[in-house]
Amino acid sequence: MITTILIATGIGILVALLILVFKLPTKIQYVEEIRVNAPVKKVYDAVRFQEQLMDWSAWPSETNSQCAVKNVDGQIGAQTVYLQKGKQFGYQEVTELVENEKVSFYLTSKAPFEQHTKMHFYLRPINENQTNVSLYFDNTLKRPSHVFPHIFGIINWTHKMHLKDLAGLKEYVEKEQ
């Protein structure tokens, strides 16, 4: 009797895991926007220059990491390298720059799951002293390890960090006026 219950429970757990593997999305995308009271050039520079980005981004403090800039800051190929206890565990790299319009990044980290992560900041001047910033997040997770970010709340945590980033960007460029 107990053996039958254990087998049935095991099969139930296996079926539930299989359902999660095939039902949970592997593609995570969202767009968040904020209006910043600063000229588009100032916002563009705050995003493309990694030294400035580290001043307003929530990621270093939330991940309890130190950051360093590699390559030429403000140019394609510039990287913000994330370190814990002196060891690199990830980085974000500037992959595209369209002056005063767009800054794109590729992100990588030593996560327990495979992913392909891109992030784009789209900038649109509202007038000479206001800029609309759209953060577009695009992450593709690989099956079956994509289940972990869903189960452990990493997707929601990441989204909240992006909202903090936008608020930090706004505060940073507005106080620099």
C-alpha cells in the first residue's frame, strides 16, 4: 500500500515537473517607461557611460557586488564587470549605440540556468529639457533550466530591479541639472 502511494506520488511530481517544463515561458520580455526632466544628451550619456551607470543602477547594491569598467567607456564593447570577492561572475556589454536614441546591452552571468539576455534603452526627447526613457528587456531562457527562475522568483526580482534602475536614472540625471 505504502509503495503504491509512493509510486503514485512520484509519478504525480514527475508529471507536474513536465507540465512546468513545457508550460512556463522561455521568453521573458517587458517594456518599462519613465519621463526624465533632463535633456536627451544627458540621459544618453548617463546610460552609455558605464562609470555613470554604476552610480545610478540598483544592481551593484542588490547583488552585493563591486563593478569595474573594461574597454573604452561610452563606446561599443565597453563592459561593466560584476565582481564578488574579487572574482568576476558576470558582465554587461554595450552592443549598440545610436546617438541620443538608443543604448543596447548584452548581459551574462554565472547563473544556474542558461539564458540569452538583451536590454535596450530607447530615448525620445519630449522637449529640450524632458526625455522619455523606455527600457526594453528581452531574455530567452533554455529548457528545462528555465523552470528555476520562475519557481525561485528571479524573474520578478529582475523586473523590480529594472524599475529601481529607471528611478535611479531619473534621480541621477535630474539632480545633475
